[in-house]
Amino acid sequence: MLSVAGFSLHAAMELATFGELCIRYGIPRVYREHLYLVEQPMKGSKPWIVSNGDVLADGSTFLHFIISCFLWILLMQLAYRTVVRPLNPEFLSWAEEIEP
């Protein structure tokens, strides 16, 4: 489950980055110009650099954090329901026996 958590965290961060680029530039421009972040330092004071040469001075924003957290929770729920639960079907019957 730990590897699923790591993979879903990475996927959530990438999707949040794409979402933030779509918010800043618009979806058509992101697809048309193939925009992506060239450099994304996690230190809040350093700017992010976009593939078209723009510099996002505000860097790591609170919006990126919120989107990443929301997507991570969503992806973990999806992974649990599609991967973990079918691999261990007796878990549910065992857990129901413990509950009063």
C-alpha cells in the first residue's frame, strides 16, 4: 500500500501542476504550446520556470498545495477501491465480525 501511496502522491503533484498551468494560461494554450514546468523548486522563495520562458515569481502557491492534497485523497480512494479491496476480499468479512 505504501508504493501505491507514493505513486498516487507523485501523480497528484503532476496533475496539480498541469491544473495550475491550465488556470494561469488556459487549457488551449497549454496544449497548443506544450507547456510544462522546466524547474519547480520546492523552496517557496524561488520562482518556477515554464517551458515557454515565463517565470512564475510566486513559485509554490497555496493553490497548488490544496489541489495536490485533494487529488491525492481522491487517487488513494480510487486505488483502495480498485486495487487493495479486490486483492483481499476476506478483509471485509473479517472487519464486519469485529464490529458489534
